[in-house]
Amino acid sequence: MTSASTSAPRPRPHTGPVTDPSAAVPLPADWPTTEAQARAVQDELRGRVVRDEPGPVAGAGRVTGVDVAYDDARDRVVAAAVVLDAATLTVVEQATAVGRVSFPYVPGLLAFREIPTVVAALGALRGDPGLVVCDGYGLAHPRRFGLASHLGVLTGLPTIGVAKNPFTFTHAEPSTARGSVAPLMDGDEEVGAALRTRDGVKPVYVSVGHRVSLPTACAHTLHLTPDYRLPETTRHADALCRRTLTDLTT
């Protein structure tokens, strides 16, 4: 598969509740349909991840959360992109897009179910998204190319992954204080960080996506979690895509 075939389209965007299923995001004609094809795309694009940039400063500019919600019975996926002012954590813009489920559920290949619709939601934004925070993985992925890395390579945006669980990786237990961190390990390789965002609460799992260092990714994650375990970006994007899916299916 050539690099041209891995570029997500700039599909028809939606900025409010989606009510017309015929307006769903179109897929590229040669979007992967098998595990072998998808793994080949990962192998091709993985080397394009930029790991030597520090990334945007935490608390400055804009930061965008992306998330998806599924209605498998109707073969629909809704993506939301919610932009926050990084200094105040107030919502300044948001957009949604609806698409068809574009790939079967296969652990390690979830990006292929989500990327086209997430790209469409980002494309519907009027302003610069700034840093994009994904509810998932970047380099903390068995093939070192999770959703955050895939999205960053396709869009050129700085991205990080903040996940709820460590996938298959291991870590020592961080101390109980907010801000405590422990390396997330795959054997002898550090692939991310287990970061405590609330005192005594289960950590989140932070990894580099594209054009951001791991210390910067952790700094952003702490800045985005003043009150809850998960980043405000993720919380807002999750709520928006679920509301939009409800509007679509009722």
C-alpha cells in the first residue's frame, strides 16, 4: 500500500447534532479491510513519527480533545473534537462528524476504526487545534503506533495519548501524590508513563503521539486534570460525541 492510500479524506464535516446518516464521512477507496493491510500501513507510517520536538508549552495556546462513540448495530461512529483555551480550560470551539465503522474490532488496530471520522471532526474546526489529546495510546502500543501517533502523522499536529489502562505494559506503582510518575515499560523499553493525576487515585497512562516529548505530554496531562482523573479535553469530547450519537439514533 502506498503512502497516498493512508491519507484520510477531508470529508463532509458536521458542527452540530448529526441527523442525516447519508452525510456520513466517506472512506478512501483503498482503506485497509484486513489485518495484514492495516499492519502494513502501521509499518509504513511508524517511521514518520517525530520524537525529537518538545512540543507546545503546557497551559499556553489551544488544546483539543478527540473521542469517539459507536453504534455498532447501525454501523455508525461519531467523533468529537473539543477545543479548550489551554490557560483557562474553557471550551472555545467544538465539532463533530459521523461515519461508518471503517474496520473490524482488532486489538492494536483500533485507529483504523476511528481515524477517518476523527480527522473529519478536526477538519470541521475553524481554528488551529493546537495540541491534540487522544483517549488512547501513541508509542505505548505493541507496534509503537497507536491512535495518537497515527493521527499525528496524518495531520502533522502535535499529539499525545492519555489512556485509562496500560494495555499490555507494566509499571511500578507511582507514589500516591498527584504528579507522581513511573515509567511504563515493555521489557527494557520505556514506552510511556503511569502518571498520578489525583492523590491516591489510579494513574493514567501517558505516551508520546507525534511532535511532543514525554515530559511535555505529562506536563499537559497534569495541567488538564485540575479536578478529575481524566483530562478535561477527554471529558468534554466524550460527552459531546455521546450526546451527538444519541441525537443520531433517537
